[in-house]
Amino acid sequence: MTERFLKSCIKKDYYENLIYQTDRVRGEGIQSINDYFLLAERKTLNFAHYYIMLIEYIEGVGLNEYLEISEDLKDQLSESIKELHQHGMVSGDPHKGNFIVSEKGLRLIDLSGKKTTAVLKAKDRIDLERHYNIKNELKDFGYTYLIFKKKIKKVIRDVKVKLGLKSK
């Protein structure tokens, strides 16, 4: 809680940023993301102790209810994330519970209000590969950084195991 409070003193309001990003991206013609209508917060400085958000209801079936995901649906998933990235926004957590198949097509919900970076875009792509077996085609700085970080963590973990500081 203290860390979040201190971060909020430096950074913009996460939820407010999410609403501004969503409004901007929807204004640029991207209708696949859910809309936010209201944000009410109880704050100290810029830290939201409590918040209430009114979010668009999307009629459809959650992707988590699908036993198998077709190649067509995988293409839609990949394209929706690419489109989101092209408009300066990230999903932050593209798992099956954050997509709804509606009459109007695939819809994204529960997006991230974080500032878009190459690393967060790469994380979205890596998550698509992990959750849906959608191959990541872009090996940019963000991707290279995350892979390097993962390898370093593994080396550190292996060293701790060898030194007896951690069990397997």
C-alpha cells in the first residue's frame, strides 16, 4: 500500500489515464475495446483509496467459455492487440477472461491504464504466445529485454539452488 501511494505521488492517476486512453483510442475508430463512462474516486493526493467505474456491458460469450479457439479467432486476437498497440495502448493481460465474442466481433475488456512502452507491448505479444500459441513475429527491444530478464532470473535462481539458499 505504501509503495502504491508513493508511486501515485509521481505518476498520473491510473484509472483516469485508462479513461483518457480509452476515449482517445475509441475516437480514433477502434471500437473493439470496452468503454468507460464514469469514474468516482476517493483520493489522498493522487492515490485512489476507493474507486468506482461504470463500464460498458458487452453482450456475448467470454473467450474463456470456448473449449477450442479457431485459427480465425486467433487471427482476430492477434489483430486486435496489434491494432491496440498501433494506437498507443496495451492490454496488459490478454488472457481468455479479457475477451468477449460478440455479434460485432471480438471485444477486449479490462485493459491497462499504464503508459504504453515497448516492454509492455512485448509482454502482450508474449502472453498471446503463452495463452493462445500465437507466434510472436516482432523481436524488438521490448521482447529482447523481457527474454534477457527471464534468463537472468533463471541464472540467479539456479545459483541460489546450488548455494542451498533456495530449494528446487
